[in-house]
Amino acid sequence: MTMGTALIYDEEMTKYKLLWVDPACKIEVPERLIVSYEALVKSGLADRCVSIPVREATDAEILLAHSEEYLEAVKKTPFMHLEDLMTFTRKYGDVYFHPNIYHCAKLAVGATLQLVDNVMTRKVRNGMALVRPPGHHSQSSAANGFCVFNNVAIAAQYAKKHHGVKRVLIVDWDVHHGQGVQYCFEDDPSVLYFSWHRYEHQSFWPNLRESDFDSVGSGKGAGFNVNVPWNQVGMTNSDYLAVFFHILLPVAYEFSPDLVFICAGFDSAIGDPEGHMCATPDIFAHLTHLLMNLADGKVCAVLEGGYNLTSLAQSVCQTVQTLLGDPAPHPAELGGPCESALESIHSARSIHKKYWSCLQHAAAPFPEEPSTRHCRLAQQGGSQGLQGNVGEDAQKEEEEEEEEKEKEEEEIVWPEPLQRVAPSLHTTLLLPDIVECTDGCARFSPADGPDPLAIARLRKNFLKESEDEATVTLLYNLTALVGQMEKNEIRNGLALVPDVSMAATLLTSASLSKRVLLVWMGEGLVPAQIIEDEKTLVVHINSMAPHEAQSKYYVPIPLKKGCGDTAGFMQAVLGLLLPLGYQYEPSLVLLVRPQGCQVKEDLWQQLTCLLQGLALGHTLVLVQENEMAPVGVTASSLLGNAAPSLGPLDAPGSEDVESFERLRLRLQTDWPLLQTTAPEKRRSKMDG
């Protein structure tokens, strides 16, 4: 990568805590920040980051998202005695104040703004701010949910005002709905706010009607607020990825942000006492990777929730390591999204189809059951969460429930994420001698000299007797390159070859990688030998005609307008190719560009970058020897440089959309990560 990753942290933000007994607030402790930073130090990730000092936010900056009356009220808290702090706290919902919290809250905002400044001026590529107190629940005139000032909302307004940012994407993967961010931008089309959150038909905090899927924004901001409510606990990696593939990423690419914020709440990870979800910390590596090619790579992650100190620290490390550019781990044991998740995905896609062209093919919404439109727990306190007086019996019952939850949490065990080891050699190029090697890459040469037995096998199985020594050497070098990838000595590579069909056939043979994802671009035919052995998953984009898939392992994705149709191409990649690739779990990705491939340069770069989330980043790009143009941009993408922004996307062609949907329906039984609607809902619709 050409730039570094910022890490912003200051121990000062640990210097406040709850000073009285409050069961709702006791989980928000200084250790949340301490363990996160210590884990980064212990793993060596902190030393690899660019350390940026923290500063306090100014009044003018805080007023970008808060009222002057509220700011003046918070300013008085450092001078309050304990009883006054408790009285002041009771004005708001599920939050507490401390004499030092105003200072820490100004530091949290200032740290976030420091991150924005450094990313926008390209001093760093991306970064993470470890801050406390969190921010996404705080509203214009109210503290709420452990949050005093809304760090990300202020930062989004600041980026627009001071850096000329036109479009901001905020991805809130905290397990609670960030209603404060939603309220701030609900009528603003320059900010796309996405949130998934535990909801359970409005019975989970903050118990707001406007946290449901049909709260889409208002006025000019209609459609720019995307809520995906989780109506049951236990969501897994598959559920999270399905939402990204089928809602967030298509909409985000159509929106085309200039800057991406992540409200990085890790209470959505396994073991958390608030979330009760089952997604493992390594999934945040993939979620981060999938966002890193938006906005030319300008990504700012800002800590929000996370209350299991083990999964919190692990998840922070996974996120930062991905921002640094290390290969993502294998997303093991992916299935399809659960029925409840599919219902939420379907509802969100349906309600937003009139706002986003990428969702225009979404199925019509199903009638909602009456029970899902009512709260099982009476909403109190309006937009400021649950307030009011709770009877002694109810409070006792709540405390008993909390104790029971804590016992349950103690029993949850999950494996520690595997160590992510980046190969010593990042990108190698296998090029003719006359072609210059790209800066930052290494020209490939086998670790050992030619093996006579291996060359003999090559001649017998793949070459005619007349093939010259140069071809034999090239194919031998290809097998050696893949071998070194399998040993994790090389991360990825690019090879210019005289015959991509022969090279692809060789590399997908049974003697090499066990699981190969072959992405074939362009009109040329995929070798029959590869298709017929059904040992390789082949995704053929821009095939000549919309013919039926011959097997679950050969997926032709036709584009009526060819690869020049940016919207259609990205819809195929995000909604079909990536779910297939992630579920297949390859050990090697082969990206093949035959002669005459018409894919545009910026799309080619996006594709190359996105595929590197698979197979520990082991991606080998095969390019027909006379196709010299893409060598430089391909090498740049393999090195980890972000793909250029595509700009706001037009609607994909209707024929392509219909074709994609037919393909999805046909394949989703074998590849359930393609599902967007619960099976029984599909049946009831068909029966109707």
C-alpha cells in the first residue's frame, strides 16, 4: 500500500467510570478501551500503525451536530457533586455522567476529527479511532446510551464543511440502533446511513418504532436511511455477509461515497452480553475489506460499543489488521442466512426498491403480521430510550434476568482467531523479459531449479511434443508460483501467458490447489476439461448468451451490454460472484483475462481488489500475453491499493436484472448465501 493506517488513542479517555449503582450502565467500563489498545500493542499491530495525537474538539465543532443549550449544560458537569451528577443523568436515557466525562467526550470527538483530517489529506489511507465515550446514540439535545457527543455525526458534518466531501457513507454495525446518527441525517441525501441492530419487533433497546426497516428517511433524504432490524438473536457470519452482499454493498456502490465511516460497535460479536449474537471476530476482517474499495479507500473506523472484553479486543485487532492490508482469514463454515435474517433482508430490500436502482428487482413486500408492528415492551421516553419509573418488582426481575444472562455469557466459548500471517513476498509478476516489472512487485523465479520429473509430467499431460522450451518453462514457473502461494510464501501474482486456456487448465488440475475459484472474464469459452471435472467453481462473466448453468460448479453470468455496463457488472459481482466465492471457500482464486476482454479498467480494478478477501488473498491473475494494457493497474490492485471510485451508478439493464434474478433462484438451493427471501415466504407467494 502507498499510505499507512492511522491509530488514534489516548489513555485519558479511560479516566471516567460509573460512580453509583446502575445495572443498565455497569457494562460501560474503562477496561473496554484498555484491552482494545493492549491487544493491538501485544499483537504488534499498534507499531505498524501511524500514531496520531488526540486533541479536544472545539465548541464550534460540537455544535455541528448538537444544540448550544445542550453543550452548555454538559459543560457544567465537571463542577457538579455526585448528587447533582445523578440528577443531571436522570434527564437522559441509559447514560451516566462523571466529572471528567466532558473532557473525555471532547477528546473522543477531537480524535475522530483528527482521523478525518489525516485521511482526507491523504497523510494516511485509512484508520481507526479508539474512543470513549461512544457516540452514535447521542442526539442534538440529549445524551443517550453511554453517548455524550455524537462523534461520527459531528465528523460527517465536519468532513462536508472543511474538506468539501459531497457524499458520506456511515456503516453502523453496532448491535444497537444508532438513532442519534439517523435523526441527524434523516432528511439529508448527502449522507447514507446504514444500520443493522438487534430489534426483536421493538422489544430491544432503544425500543424505537423508527428503528424498523420502513424508516427510510424523510423529504429529500428518503431512501438514504437503511435499517436492517434483527428480530432474533444468534445471528452468524453468514447473516452479516448476506446483508452486505444483498443490501449494503449494492446501495453503497450506487451511492458512491467520498468518505466511509464505520460506527465500529463490537457488541455484535459473539459472547457480548448485549448482542447475544454468534458472529465470530474474524468476520469483521471481511466486513472491513468489503468497504475498503469505496471512496478510493478513505475509511474511518470509530469505536462504539462492545462489552465482552475478549471478543471486543479480538474484533478490534481483526479490523485494524485488515485496514493495514493483511489478508483476511478464511471465513469458515458459511451457510445461508437464517429465516429471520432473510425476512429482514427481504423487508429492507423491498422498501428501498423505489429508491435504489440496484434493488429494483427485489420481490414485493409481504403483508406484515400484526404482532410484528407492536412493541411487546411499552415504549417510554420518546426518542431518548427507556425512562420513567420502574417498579421495585420490575427492577428486581430485571436484575435477576441480568444475572442469568451473565451466567450464560460465562459458558460461551469460541476459538481464538487464527494468527493472520502475511507472506514475506506480497506480489510477484511472471512476465516476459522485455516487459518491465512494476514498482513494489518482484519478478518471479522459482525457489529451486527446474525439476526434471515435474517437467516430464507437464510435457506428457499438457504439451505437445513440438512445444518449445519457453512454454515448458513458463508453465513450470506457474506451477511453482502456485506452490509457493499454497505454502504462504507469496500472497498473489500476475502472469502474462501465451495461452490462458492452457494455463488455467494446468492450474485447476487435481495435482495442484484443492479448491479453485476460477473467474473467467470475456467472451472466450472456458476449457471444457475444467467445467466437466466439477472440481473447480467457475464463474464466467460476460458469456456470449444466457445459457443455463451446466452444473452447480459452472455459473455463466451474461451481461447484455457486456462489461462496459458498470452498473450491471457490479450487480453481478456483488450479488452473485461474491456470495458464491465466499460460500465455496477457495484456497486459490484464478482471475482470467483472455484476449479481447472488454472490461473497463476501473471495473477490473474493483474486481481484482474485492476477490482478495478470499483464499487468504491468494489470487493469481492470468492475462493473455498480447493484452498488455491491464498489467500496471492489476499489479497496483494486487499490491493493495484501493480501486478508483466508479462514481454514482445508473440503473442496470432490465434484461440483465431479470437474468440475474433467474440465476439466483436457480442456484440458491446449492448456494444458500445467494438467498434474499425466506423459503416459506417464497412458497406462500407462489401459492398465492
